[in-house]
Amino acid sequence: MSAASAPPPAEANPNMAMPRANGGNGARWLVLKAAVTFALLAYLASKIDLVGLETKLRTLALSPLALAAAIIMAEVPIVAFRWMVLARRTGAQMSYMLALRLTFAGLFFGQVLPASIGGDVVRGWLGAGNGVALQPLIASLILDRLIALLAAVMLIAAALPWITATTLQMSAQISIVVVLVVLGGLFVDLLPLPAPLKNIRLVSTIRDLISQTRRSLFSKSGAGAVLISLAVHVMTIVAVTAIAASLGVGDVISASAIVVPVALVAAAMPVSVNGWGVREGVMVAGFAVFGVAQTDAFLISVLLGFSVVLSALPGGLTWLNLR
């Protein structure tokens, strides 16, 4: 959805229909992603001890697992605050409560829709429907996602000297390259364009959006949002450590600090359904370097995924109230 083709903010209607994905191409892409997800999960399942997995689930310690779920849930209001700060920086005025409700709704649809980007579309759609100016709203959504990835890559870069396994190291390096390419894309509006092309409304709008996003990223608000993102990622690392404890796995805090950021960036790549399969593959390969059994690593990742799904459930009610 481009800013040029969308209705002006004043005309936004809270009762407008949900944006729909592009028919044929969207369906084919979804089928491909579903196939990738199924293939990855099936391959990983073939490599683990299913009997051992059943035993682990039967002896699961609930207290550390509940702690992990609580930590993941606590991330949501923090992420909402980060987005509110960025939205105000881009000129999209919204209260914290609106940002929180939109964040919950976006998280919910990010889980039930076949791509996590769907959650951002829902946040934008509902935000515009609640009177938030559309162009700065889109800029804030791009910035919010970019900063979350940038913070994860900063953690990866800090841990790079300790990343030795070929698969994990390759994933880490690809993650860094991807984010550097995206950051480089924030300067394409500075490239000279022929006057006829520059005067096209859509091109002009995109260039303004890129410029606005870049200025916001390299600002005090952007720096603060990066720090918030780092804190959220650290919370996820602690949650993964708690999940490992619930499975009887030893102290994996150091391993989690290295593996989790790589898994988060890899899962954000739009190659599987909501990162399922990709996240599990990276975590199984990564934790193996630190002596964690494949069954344990697979369960850690799956339980992390279910914790995120659990934290998203209130978003369904939020969406009903925002429609």
C-alpha cells in the first residue's frame, strides 16, 4: 500500500474493509512459504528423538515456562512505547494507549496471517482508521521494524568473535549484510533523478518517506528506540534461558545471547510462515555448538514461538474494539 494511492488521513474510515493481499501472486507466494515451512519443520523433526521429546514434554517444569511467557508478554507494552516515540518523531501523533492497542492487534494478526509483515499492515490500517496521518504512520512502521532488526544485528556483531560454527556464522553474516543493505537503501533518495521522473507523485512520495525515515533513525528518538530494542532482545534471551530451564537444560544464557539474535533476524526474513522452521533451524544449529541436544533446542524454539502466540491473543479483543 503506497501513500500516494491511499486515502488522505482525514478521509480514513474506521469501518473500511481490511486490505487484501494481491490475489494470484499472493496465493502462490503463500503456498511456497507454507511448503518451505513444512519442509524445514519436517526435516528437523526427522532429526530429533521423538520419544525423548515426549518425555521432555511430560516432565516440563511449569514455573520457568510461565516466567518465560510473562517476559514475552511484558515485551508488548515496551514495544508499543518504542513505536509511539518513533511515530511522534515522524509526525504521526498517537497516545500511548492507542499505540498499545494497535501493537496488540498487529501482534495478533502477525501470528494468524501468513506473514509477520501482515501485522504491520494491520497496525497501519487501524491507525489510519483511528485518525493517525497516513504517511508519517507508514514511516513509523518502517522505522519500528528496521530499528528492531538493527538492534538484533548489533548484538550479533558484538558476538561475532564467538560465533564459530559454519551454519551459525553464515546466518550471522547474512543478517548483517541484509541490514546494511537496508540501511544503504535509506540514502537512495539522495541519488539524482531526471526531472520527469522526480515529478511523479508516487516517486516523490517514496523519496519523502525514505528521507523522513532516515532523519528519524539518526535522531535522539531513534537512538532511544535502539536502546529499547536492545532491552527487548535481552528480555527474549532471558525468556529463552527460562524455557531451557523448564526442560532441564543447563545454563544457556551465554549461548542464548549468541544464538537468539541470529534466530530473530533469520525468522524476520519472509521465506516461511511467520518465521516457523527458519527460527527452529537456526536455534537447533546454533545451540548444537554449545552442546545442547537437538531435541532440547527444537523444543526451546517451538515453546518460544508458542509464548509469542500466547502474548498475541489479547490482540484479537483489541482488534474488535478498534474496528
